[in-house]
Amino acid sequence: MAASNPQSGQDKLELVDGSKVAVIGGGPAGSFASYFLLEMAERADLDIEIEIYEPRDFSCVAPGGCNMCGGIISETLVQNLAAEGINLPDTVVQRGIESYVLHMDVGTVRIETPVDEKRIAAVYRGAGPRDIQVRKWGSFDHHLEELAVARGAKVTRGRVTQISMDDGRPSISVKGGEPKTYDLLVAAVGVNSPALKLFKDLDFGYEPPQTTKTFIREYFLGEEVIAKELGDSMHVFLLNIPRLEFAAIIPKGDYASVCLLGEAIDKELVDAFLNSDEVKECMPDDWEPEPRSCQCSPKIAVKGAIQPYGDRIVFVGDCGVTRLFKDGIGAAYRTAKACATTAVFEGISEEDFRSHYWPVLRSISRDNAIGKVTFSATKVIQMLPFARRAMLRMTQKEQSIPERHKDISQVLWDMFTGSAPYKDIFTRTLHPRFLGRLCWELLASAAPVRRSHP
Amino acid sequence: MKKKSIEKGALGKVYQDGEIITRQGDVGEVMYVIQQGKVDVLMGTNDHETLLRVAEEGEFLGEMAIFDHDVRSATLRAQGEVKVLTIDKKNFLKRIHEDPSLAFRIVQTMSKRVRELGDEVARLKG
């Protein structure tokens, strides 16, 4: 079925009844894109077909079903999805997060959720770590894929081996199969898939995102131990360990996920973190860094792709533009939805995507630039003991006095949860009250404080 | 994997049977999405409270507070154990300005309720 519309009398590239869309990648970006394409098409009385190509079965335990991610669904995304009619069931949410505990060498402080409610979800992208014994929860990615299938998408379990253009239309081959031609190709392959290389030969100017490596390790602790030791809190660490930018321990159902961000993460850095006093205090008494359940070193995008669209082709999620360090699934949702809205209501030409899709990606990229400044400031705080003490004191005071404005608490909450744009976080740090209190605490923190506990 | 009782560790806030989620006349700064269970929607006049309907899982409630500056038009009361997720007015409005289609389902819900009210008025007059 041709995607140009002869009835309009113009040679416009657009989806029409019978148009076929291929989505390569069945992770959140691919599933969201399929879901919203079908939803928008229904609103526009358009009958389109969607085929998702995904070699993995996310209902399998790692590594067969794993999508290598910390697995935090931000407060903003949880609310957005609820407004879209997508609720995350208890069978997928391993733990609702209600507070963040900030661990530093100078002390520890708990930052409670601004509302008395759990609105951050800890999930596993696949069915769980390698050594999982009893499957109590399902996969987040599988859940989203099923939502797309329930809307009408078809899933082909095959690895795409070739992508080419056939008479101006994208053509896709899977191993052992005949090439199939589509009216639109949505690439949702992330930055860790070998499928990303397949787009290099398509001559429309696409360059993949710049990436850096992260580190994720899983520990089985059991549901009771997790509840007792880690609770419903995400534990974040600002430690003065060379090359370590950010670290977190995320409680799931039976497991705890350790996530590290930094430069050239290697065994030495991982050992330094896991053997730190702050981590040992946070974990059970008899816990040791070995044995572990499984680990991986996935890449994350730190700078967006160049030209992530062309005629009849568009990149969503990580392989397009994502948020810096946080809320990658939220960015997958935003980009996938913007892609669907553009494709259904505007068209599928390069110009359509430039005019209506690119602005969303550009706003994420610009916000990331502010995010880099914010993370640089955090890095300075990590290196200066008196600055760490000042931050701790300011946060402790806000958390212990209910009526006090939660200036730094809100900044830290949004930084750790990825709930707010970096621009909003940065703007809040420029508030005179915030700056005044921070300056006061910086001066006051010249004298060491006693270590406190949450 | 289906769990029988409401999982307190997961998302949202759990209300016990008969607990008031929000009261008619209160200032509304959030809307609600029922995650599990049922919610009674009650409206009071003088000393009498009438059950308007029972809202079920997945339904939006209190959405008028997002779009107008009036107080809550009805009381929401948990019928049995209920789990409810709140959506903040301020942040949600900001996101609707970025992506107006985010309001589509709420408009759909409001549209459905206007139809139901119309049917109810016709039934009462008929």
C-alpha cells in the first residue's frame, strides 16, 4: 500500500489506510511507538499495520530477556502513563519507591517523597537476574510489548540482518527470510544492539549517539532482607572515589541492583565502591561483594544522534536522543509519542519529522546541556568535604523541620529520580533562599559534624 | 503471578474500607487514578449524602480540579481496600502544554460522563 496520498492531489509522504510500519526493537521505545501509532491511527480513523522485530523474549530471565538497565520508572513517567491509561500492575512493579537515602562519607540523610505516596517504580526490564529461583514478578518490557500487541501490533521474533531502501521505501530482512517492504521504519534499537550498525549504509546522514559505559550488578538478598535493610528507598551515594560520578543501590523484589556511572568503570572502581564503608553500612551485616547474581556493562547515550530521521525512517528512544543519565524510559515515551503524533497527523517525510518531531528531541538535548552543568556541580561537591557537609546539613534541617521549604531536598529528589527537567532543577538552585541557605551552611560546615543516620 | 490482596509495596497509596480519599468542598490539587479496588462517589446536600456511582479500576477521578479552580464537587470514599495513584495538577498541566494529547483520555472520560448525565436527566424528566 502506497503511503503517498493520491486523493490529496499532492505527492506527500503520509500514512494511509493499509500502510505498513516496521518497528525494529521491542523495548520500551519500540513498544511505546507501536502503541501510540496504533492509538493515534485509531483516533484519526486510519487502519495501519505494525510489525515489531525483536529477537529477545523479555519474559525470559537474563541474559535472554534482559535489556540492561537500572529499572527505575520516574514519578513523572508513572503519572504520565496513568493519564494515558497505562497503569503499571503489581505483577510488574517489584517495589514502589517512597524515599531516597543519600549516603556520603560525612553522613547520611533520608529524603522523603514530597507526597505521602509511592510513585516511583523499581522494575526489571526482563524477567530477572540469571540465578532467579521463583518468578514472582513479570518483565516491564514484556508488559509494554503485550500492551502494543493488545492494540494490534504483531511481533516477529527474529534478528534483522539487513535494512535497505527499495524504491524509496525501507526494506527489512531477517535471517532466513525474504525482504519485506514498509511505508515507515521506526528504529528503536537502543545503543547496545548490533542492529544499530545496519543503519550505517542508509545514506540520509544518521550518526549514532555518543555513549559511555555503565555498570550494573545484581545481588540476591531475599524479600525480607531487602525490606529490612534497604526498605522502599533508593540508596544513592556521593563518594569521593576517583572516576565515580554517581552510584545507587535500588531495592527490587528479592534482589538489589547496584548501578554505577563514571569514567572508564573497571574492577578497581567497582571494588572501591562495593568495599566502601557507606555501602557496607547500607547492606546486611553478613553481605560481601561476592558472590553476585549477575552483572553487565551496558552503554548509555551521553550525546544524541545526528539526523535521527529521514524520509520514511525515524529513530526513537536511546538510538535517537535520550535524557542524560536519568529517566531513559521517560525519554523513550516522549520520543515515541512525538514520533507517532508526527507520523499519523503530519506525515512521514524528512521535513515532517524535522518540523514536528525534532523539536521534542532538541528540547531534551538542550536540557541535557543544563544537566551536564548540574552534574559538574555535583562532582565538585563530591570532591570537597566541607561542601558535602554543607549539603548534608541543609538537607537534614529541611527533612527534620516539616514546615521548612524543601529547597535542596526537592533539588536532590529531582536529580536522583529524574522526575523534573534539568532546567527546572537548575533554576531552583538560583533561588535567593536556596543560595542564601547554601552559603550559610558552607560557612557553618567549616567545623565537622557528627555522623547521623536516617 | 496474580496477587489476591493489594500489594502495599507497589505504586500508589492504599485506603481502607470507608476511608475518605477526598471530601466535597476540599480544594483539589490532584486528580486520582484507581489502581485497584472500587471508590464510592458521593454528593452531599444539606445533611444528606447520595451515592452517585461506583468508580472502578483504571478510572480517573477528581479530574475537574485539574481544569477549574473550584472545590471538589464530590466526596470519594474507598469501597473495600483501594489503591489510588495521584497525578499532580501543576506538573500535569505543564506536561499537557508540552503534549496536549496527554489530556485526550481525560477529555474522553469527561465526555462519557456528560453523556451519562444527559441520559440521567432525560430519565428523571421522562
